[in-house]
Amino acid sequence: MTIPPRWRKLIADFGSIKGRLALVIAAMAIGLLTTIAITNAYAILTREISANYLGTNPASGILDIGEVDQTLVAQVRGMDNVAAAEPLSIVETRVRYPDGRTGRALLFVSPNPLDQSLNTLRIEEQMASPPANAVHLERRALDLAGIGLGERLSIEIPGSGFVPVLVAGTVFDPSLAPAEQEQTIYAYLSQQTFVALGGQSALEWIKVLVAEDPFDQALVDQTLAGIAIALEAAGHNVHLVQAPNAGLHPHEGQMRGILGLFLAFGVLAFLLSAVLVSITVEGLMAQQIRQIAIMKTIGARTAQISTLYITGIAIIAATMLFVALPIGIALGRGLAGIIADLLNFDIVDASTPPALFAAWLVTGLLIPVLFALRPIFRATGTTVVAALSDLGIGRSSGAGGRLNRFVARLFGTSGQTLLALRGAFRRRRRTMMILTLLGLAGAMYMTAGTVSVSYQASVDIAAAERGYDAEFRLTRPLDRNRVAAIAAATPDVIFAAPMMRLEAARMRGDGVALVRTYPDGGHGSMTLYALPGTQELARFQGLEGALPVERLDGQMVVNQGAWALLGRPRIGEQVNLSLDGKRLELPLAAVIRQYMTPASVFAADTDVAAMTGESGINALRVVNAARSPAEVEAVVDRVGQQIEAAGAGISLVVTGNLMDAAVSGHVNILIVLLLALGVLMAAVGFLGLTAAQGISVLERTREFGIIRAIGGQRRQIVTNLLTESLVIASISLPAAILVSIPLSTAINIIVGRMTFGMALPFTPDVCGMGEWAAVSLVGALVAGLPPAFNASRLSVRETLVQQ
């Protein structure tokens, strides 16, 4: 088959720049596969997280009543707009691990947890013949417990102490975060088993599924509030109504926010890599300008020539798409698997939506062509006379001006430096594109480091401001003086703060306390601490209002998490709270900052006792002299034994190490992904720098020949071109730092609000800046070496006959 002359011409033209084309295809493939991977992961994850959660038939809400029997459940089931109702209890308690440590546990107690119709469980593995009085753990809790199937785990049953319980199997509950992240053992057991182990016989809550449109949040809230009001009228005390976001997995909003952020960066990386097409085509057109003039002279039309080169770019884009598509799809599925594992749900269907394939094809083919249009039309639109007058010594965009004078002051005014500066800024538009690529790549890298350092700073602030090593939560109140005496008599306890701790909720206008809390008690829960003074709060930074000096009498203080849940009331505004069904109404005095702390409200113990009748001490915070984990655990055990000897059990012990471990697991993956995006953008940037330097050498071939003809040495040309690369990389450094500041601030706000309810403290990563400076300078040298050596190898004769 004979190839038409025009296509032979196109093949020859592209063959003359095959090295630069390979760089462009690689850079474009990196940018495109990043976009494909993130969009594919987004599509898979948003579909699968919803399918996993809704597949369990989640309850629309839970009513905390205190004592529930089957008659009451049947009464609720028969109310208007109720599709289903089931009883349960969720007991917060402790487990003792095989190595002697204690940890947090949640016991989900129901008549038959493996055969419930709401929030259904899927058995993952199970003993062949499960014995009586055994429990099932959530599938991720088995590893945290450090035991195997068929072994016993020591679980503290309220009123009966620690009891060894056989683990008969594991189940999958997609509504819960992984056990190792929350440092919590999730156990499921029947009501009969709970009683046999020493627990109370009555269940306390009722799960309800709304019949009509369970995804309508307003209707769900209205129905649940109506049930609560009806039960109150019938003489039942409804302490709290939990109404999670209708139809939404507890982590779905966070996941969409993070993936949306990554998607924006992925699209940006692709668009920046498309800039390389414009740069490469510009160089090709400069090389072919005189041949284009000859083609026009013998009858070729501008439209024909333009179409020829546009077709060539489309073929290159198709090649790049062919390379990027399978890799991007595979990476997207891998990323989806990582995030699904992080959030504890399964990827059942990893297929890509057909519409997404269409979007990739259109984007991958169209964007490179659009970026190539400007240099193609500019070259093919040049008149024959102007094109034939081009001698191959490209015109500079101007060597003078403010920019060059500024850069000259920055780098010095030696002859070598000035020559390098003139070369670097010879094509201003091209240089600015490369600076943009490198600047954004550096900004992304520094942002990842800054977010990581800022997060660690928040952890350090939390540890410094927390003021205690362990918090003991008692099963019943004790006298304050007795608790203080227990702490004082325990070796290694150097400070103790007894207080009353109560679960709190915002009281609605209709008298119903309704919260956006999921069954695990997180994502919307709030706690009130009744304090004798303000010493516990003095170390925290104020955000709004002024902290009372000595006591909180007649007012309350909240942290940022509780302030958000309460609707951000104004200072002085009355806040109505429900404390286990009892009303507490006080004006807001101040808002304080607390990192790594759930939503908390603080009020005077006398006000709480007067308004609710709650008094005594059911929580104790201690500071101990021990520092190693084993020593801390020993002190915790001694204090716990003293409290139990005084007649109160311990429902939970929360240590600083436990809190740090629970929060850290949520952020590490984000830091890794940010760093990965920074590395990908850096690769695109340095590939772009190599391509741009290659084009610069091509345009200045005759210039280098003249330098050689008047006595210039090969090493001077190499030094000059390498200096140009270093100048560009050096200028990109301050640009990267400047861009990283608002970018880091924005991501700190997003991550901080999702994790702590407020922005992370901005803490620049100085080491990361130094690392990027070293990477960019070394990368600039590596990027500049190939074109520099190519230019130095040309003879004077070859350069002067260059067309």
C-alpha cells in the first residue's frame, strides 16, 4: 500500500521529534491515568458504600427509652408510618486483651442478632456448632482482640465483672468504622446470652424504620419525634432520639469530600500535562515553518496543513489514551479497595459505569487537540514570505523588562548567568507554563507535608491541653470526697479531677431530644461535664466569648464540636439541653478549642444538680507519674480496683494513647495520597522541563553554531543549558511555597473539620520545603542533561545548515 505524501510528511515530522513525543506521551499518560484512577474510584466507592449500607436495611432511628418489652415494641410497630420496630441495647464496656491491657467495647444486644430485620448482619465465619452463651465479633475486631475463632475474650459485664466469653464467629457490619481505627471491640450477642453472662434482662432501645420515604430526613425526624411524643404521653420516658442522616453511611460525606478534593487535583494534573502538547507542537511548528511555506507555494491550503497536524495530534492522544486507560482503571480499582478497607465495606461490583468510559474517551482525545490548536493555527497562518524569511534563530519575547532585571539581581550579573537568563526567558509563555507545572508540583508536595505536620501539631496540642492520662467512667455515682480519697491513696497518681459526666442532646422546641447519632454512638453525640470550677478549662484556647474566672454558675461553656451540633448559638443565648430526659437550660458563656475531643459541654455541678437532680461523681480523670504503656496500664488497674472496692463498676477507661490511636488511622491514608499526587505532578513537571529544553535547543541550533564558530567550547554550551534549567527550577521554588500556603490552609480546614470540627493549626513543613528544593534542583539537572549533551555534540557545519 502506498502512503500518500502528506502522511509520509507527517510521519517524518513526528519521527524527527520522537524523543520529545515520548516524553509528552508519558507526561500526558500520567496526568490522564491519575484522572481516570480517581474518577473510577469515585464512581465505584460512591456506588458501593451506599449499596453496602442500604443492603443492611438500616433503621431510620433509635429511641432510648430505658426499659423495653415486646408489648411496647408491638405498640410502636403499630403506629402510623412505621414499617418495622425491634428492641436492642448497646452497652459500652471494657474488654481485657490476652496481654492484660484493657480496651473499649460495644455490646450490641438484641433478641437474635443474627436474625434481625433491621441493621442486618452477614456472617463471615462461624464455628460448625456454635455453643450457647457465645458472642460474634465484627470481622475487623478479631485481629484487634488478638485471639482466634473458638477462643475466649474477657468482657466486662456491668454488675458481674470480667467474664470469659467464647467467640463463636465473625459478622460484617458496614455501618461501623474498622475496629482497629476506633480501638473498639464490637460484639453481638443475644438477650438470653447477655442475661446468662450476668447482664440485665431488659433491653433499653427501640429501632424504628419509617414506612413512607425513609430517605426524606424531614419526614423521618417528624415521624420519630411523633413516636417519642406519643410514648411520653403514654407514660414512657424517652430519653433520646437518634436519627442518623437518612440513607447515608456514616462516613459517606467525608469520603465524597476527600475524593472530590483528589479529583480536582487529578484534573489539574491532566490539564497541566496537556500544556506539554502545546509546547511540543510549538517546537515542531518552529522546525517546520519553512517547509510549510514551501507546501503553500506548491498549492497546499492552510486548512489542509492544519488538518494534517491536528490529525497527527489526535493519533498521539489516542496512543496516550491506549496506554493510560487500562493502568488508570486498575489503579482506580486499587484505590477503591484501599478506601473501602479503610471505611470497612466491601467492593462487590468493581465495574466502571459506561458513561465514565465515554467521558474519558472524549476528554483524552479532545483536550490534547484543543491545546495544540493555537501553535498549529499560528504556524499554518504565517504568510509564505514571513515563513521563508525565518532563519531558524527564534525571536525572543524580549530579553529586557522588569522580570529579567529582577532575575538578574537575584542570580547575579556574570556573563554566563545573563546568557542563561536570556535563554531561560527567551520564550516567556513556554517558561511560564513550565514554572506553573513545577510550582504546582512543589506546592502539592509541600502541602502533603504541611498537612501531616499540622495534624501532628494538633495531636501534640491535644496531649498538652488534655491535662490527664486516663479518664475512668463509673457505672454509678460516688461521693466526691470518697473518689478524691481513692485517687490520693493510689501510688503514682499525682493529680485527680472528679466530675459528673452525662450524655447530652439539644432539646427541640417540641421537647424532643433528637441527635444525628449512628448506632455506635459517634458522629453526633455530645457529653456534658459538671465541674466544681473552671480549672479544667483554663488551659484551653477560647474561640468565642470569655471563660468565667472561677466558677460556671448560671452559664455553660462548649467546645467547637458541641457548638456546631447546637447550631452555633450566640454568646449569651439560652441553650436547652436534655440530660437523660431532664432539661438543663443555661446561657452560653464561651466556646473553647479542644483537639481530639468529642463534642463537650461544661456547666457548674450545682446548676446540674439543681435542674436535673444529678449529683455525685461518675467520672475521674487522673495524671500519673508512669510513662511507659505497661506502667500506665498498671496504674489504671490499681485505680480501677480501688473504685470497684468502693462499690462502683467501671464502664470504660479512656487513655491518651487510645485516643491518639483512634484518630490517627483516619488521616494517614490522606497524607499518603497527597504525597502520591505530588510525586505524579512532579514527574509531569520535569518531563515538561526536558521537553521544553529540547525545543529550545532546536530553535537555537544556529545560535549555538555561531557560539562555536567564534570560539565557544562544548562545555560552555552544556553549562549554559544546565544553568537555564537550574534558573527555572530555582524560580519555581518560591512560587511553590506561595501556592502551598493557601492550598495547605484549605486542606487543613477540610481535614480538620471532618476530624475535629475545626481547622488544623497551620504548621509549615520546613523539612518538606528543603526536600522539595533538593528534588527540584536535582530534577532540573537531570531534565537538562539530555538536551544539553545533544546540543554540545552538534558540529559547527551541522548547526549552520540547519533549516
